[in-house]
Amino acid sequence: MNNGRDRFMGRTAIITGAGSGIGKAAAIKLVQEGANVALFDMKDDRTAEVEQELNSIRKGCARAFDVDTSNPERVERSVLEAVEIFGGIDIVFANAGINGVLAPIEELSLEDWEKTLDINLNGTFLTVKYAIPHLKKRGQGSIIITSSVNGTRVFTGFGMIAYSTTKAGQVAFAKMAALELARYKIRVNVICPGAISTNIDQSTDRQGDLDEITIPIEYPDGGQPLADGPGKPEEVADLVAFLASDESRHITGSQIFIDGAESLLR
């Protein structure tokens, strides 16, 4: 097995939500081990800085694309452009997502509900959908989807009804896709992070009286038995790299929790 810096040499990864947090950490990890990366995110200074940082590691290894993952035209166009630039796709990390609006069910608007579903669930579907033909051309591939402990093992994220619904949906999607794509040697796995130090709180909008629906929970000694605080994006990136590599060649349809045992307390 090759655990060196060229583990992904000659391979190309699409990473959504690549401008920060887990997506950025995964992009750095894969580039350090030889991959080219297509950075899918809303193009801004932050994403441009990631592109520049990666290309300083290895010239020409990264390209940023201005992508709203809920927009089918922009996703399809960017996938085709990435293939044209890098020659193909081997790895897809469908990571983009938002917390969206947090509110009691009766106070959550249909518009806010749909926005969270569009980005988190439809975005995953569109990213995978448009990448599949190019993975098939390679004769194999690895798809990794970022879900969450919320909606899969934890249901105390009060007000996170839309977010948790999308995270549960991603798990079902991944398992269905794993079976559908197995004959093409395309693996599909889903990761469920707990609290990780990222910028996702910037996409959170708390509305209504959440205290009214919150049930108090007291932990004996903090929320993560394995750590003193939230996990690091780099720790999730290590898992992504493993699932993207040949070392996980017999793993598909798996749901892997990476949360320092946080969800076992809840």
C-alpha cells in the first residue's frame, strides 16, 4: 500500500464547499499527496486564497470554480470544465452545506426549509449526478458525502429540523448510490462529523423562540469524551483521504462517525 506523498498522483478530485473548513482541509491533504483538485464554492476572496495556497504547493494543481451546488447548470458546467482542465475525475467529495434557519417547525417558512434542502440535499444529488459519467470513464472512483451526527444519531439539535432532515437524506442517498454504482467500481461512503471547528455557523439564522422547544441536556464532563473541544477539519480530512484512496477499496455504503464519541452522550 502507498501511504506516501504521491498516493493520489495522477488523480483529480472535485471538492464542494472547498473555500473553508473541512473542504479546504481535504483539498490541502489531497494536493499534498499528489492530487489535482477542482474547488467548487461560491467564488470570493476566501476561495481564491485557497486556490493560490494550493498552487503554491504544486503549480497548476488547483482551480477554483464559481459554483452554487443547488444550481444544476452551474454544477454541470463546472464539472465539464474541470474534466477539460484536468483530464477526468477520480474522487468526488460532496461536502458543501449550510445550517440554514433554525426555528420551531410551525415558525419555519417553506422558503427557508426549501433553501436548506436545495443546498444540502439537492446539491449532493447534482454534484454526484454530473460526476458519475466521468467516474465511469475511469473505470472506478470514490464518492464521499459529508452528512452529520445531527439527523443520524443525534436529534437534540433543537430548531435544526431542515438541516437534520437533509443529513438523514444524504445517508440514504449514499447507501442507495453505493449499490447502484458498485458494478462500475465506484464506491460511495458517507461521513458524519460531530462538532468541528469550521465556518458553518456563518450560515446559521436562529429565528423564533428556540428555548421553548429545547430540552436541557447536561454532560458529565464536556461534550466530547475523546477531546477537550471540537474536532479539527484536518482530522476529517485524514478520513476523507483514506476513503478516497485504494486503501479503502473494499469499503462502500458505509456510514462513518467522526465525532470523538460526542454523539454517544446525546
